[in-house]
Amino acid sequence: MPRRNQSHKSQRRSGGSSGESRGGSLFGDALAREEPGPAGYDDERFMVRQIPGARATKSYRCPGCDQEVRPGVAHVVAWPADPGGADDRRHWHTGCWAGRRTRGLTRRWS
């Protein structure tokens, strides 16, 4: 008999897909989490989503270093948590997002 990669128990434990799990919310088909914003946006919360390299198909400009986030590079997408904030999402290098609290933005958040 062929082996299964997942047990039936783990599928039952995951439950339904309510769209929220441990403080995150569903945006598209990926789980987003809420984090504090970059320096200068201390009082604002941002939704953050990891983008794997295989799903990164376009070029973007990182607001943390003002360099290009090239296709195929894993990165982070962040947007203000307030309603309508997804229209203002920005693509960051993972390291730039991790260091956002210690350095300012090179490009103004428009």
C-alpha cells in the first residue's frame, strides 16, 4: 500500500477554513499576520505576508533600501491594517522589513 504524506488526524485537527488563525487574516490564498509598522509609523499596525520566491513574478521597488525586488526573490508584502489599506501595499526585501524599526524609509510611503 502506498504511503501517505499526511495523516488523517492532522487534517481533522486543522478544522475549517474560517479565514483567521492566530491573529492573521486571509488575503488572497496566503495567511497574513499583523505587525508594527516601520520607523515613523510607530502607532500604525501593518498586515504582513511572506511571498515565496516561486510566487514572485514581478519586479518591485523596496521602500526600505530603494533597490529592486527582482522576480524569483522571496520577499514580504506589507500594508496598513486599517480598512482599504491593501490598496497601499508595498513589497519589501525580507531583511529590510526585519530592520525597519532601526532605520528610516528611503522612499516615502505614498
